[in-house]
Amino acid sequence: MGEECWGNEIEKGLVRRKMFPSFHLLFIALSLAQLQTATSSPESKNVIPYVGNIPCSKLYEFIKPLLKGYEYFPGVGFYKFYSGGTNYFSKAKKVCESDGAHLAIPNSYAEANALHTIYSRFPDTHRFAFIGFHDQSSEGKYVTIFGDPLYKTGYSKWSSGEPNQYGGNEDCGSIHRNGGLNDIPCEVSAVKIPFFCEHKALQWIF
Ligand SMILES: [Ca+2]
Ligand SMILES: [Ca+2]
């Protein structure tokens, strides 16, 4: 981890507390509290770190066990790939929510690339993974799970030939392992579809 930690306030690997240190502490406390609501293990409770002049890598190591397998991409975000997948978009959405996260929504090429990086470690999984957009309300009008138009997210690069509403039944969002977007059925009975969750809780720290 390192130089990207804590925005531009990192110097020589140390978190600087020049500005609003109490705000920093408050935000960390709030974020950890938010994480703990999604974490059931008792040993992770009541742990508020002292953040004065500790290396970001140490801070990350401290927080890592609370992230439930979410991987940190410096300056980009926290992601988890459920390679085992599910047959249902709605189930994938719920699993992310139970982590205190949400189905991933790439907002940049950097973010799409983070997903691609993770995906490349799982060559045997299905080539498409559920992510957080759909056109269930109005055919062809792709929106995120939060209702924002897909074209406003900052990343709307479709896979070649997509979206194609194949079989008249493709109303949920996915990403190809190569990084392109694709419309896919919301229920896929023949095969489990892996999915990406994205965790926002601690992104502001790093
Ligand atoms: Ca559709
Ligand atoms: Ca499609």
C-alpha cells in the first residue's frame, strides 16, 4: 500500500495529521462502526486505532481482517469477487449488501481494470460476472442499482456486440472478463454467474 494512502497527505510512508486530525479519527471510528454492523465476529469489535504517524501499510494491515476478503486497490477501491457465483442477479445483490457493500459499479477505466485484474486470477469461472446495473424497468434504459443512468457512471464501455437483449431476456448487468459490459439474463439456470461486490466504507481513508 503506501503512497496513495490518505490522498495526497502521505509523506515518506507516514500518515500526516496536519489537517483536521480529529475529523480523521471521527471518520475512522464511523467507518469501523459501519463495518462492524456487517461483521459478526466478536473479536473485531471495539477496536478504534490511533492514527498518529503510523504507516499506511500498517493501517491497512490493521483494517484488513475487518474487510472480509475485500481487496484494496490503491486510489480505486475495495472489491471482492464471488467466484462461486449464483443463478440470480437478485441473490448476488443481497450477498453484497450483507457485506455492507453493493454490486460493483465501475466508474472509471481504473475501476474496470481492477475488476479485470481480479477476474484474470479465475480463468475457470464463467466469462461474465454480475455487476450493479440493469434495464429491468425500461428495456434499453440501463441504470445502476441506485437508479443512475449507466452512461453517467464514468464507465460504459460495452463488450463487442453488446448490449444485444439476446433471447429477448437480458435485463441485468454483467462485465466480461476482458472488462466490457454485457446485458445478461437476471436468472441464469444453466450455470452459476460469479459477481463482484464493491465496499465503500473505508475508501476515503486510502
Ligand atoms: Ca434488456
Ligand atoms: Ca448480452
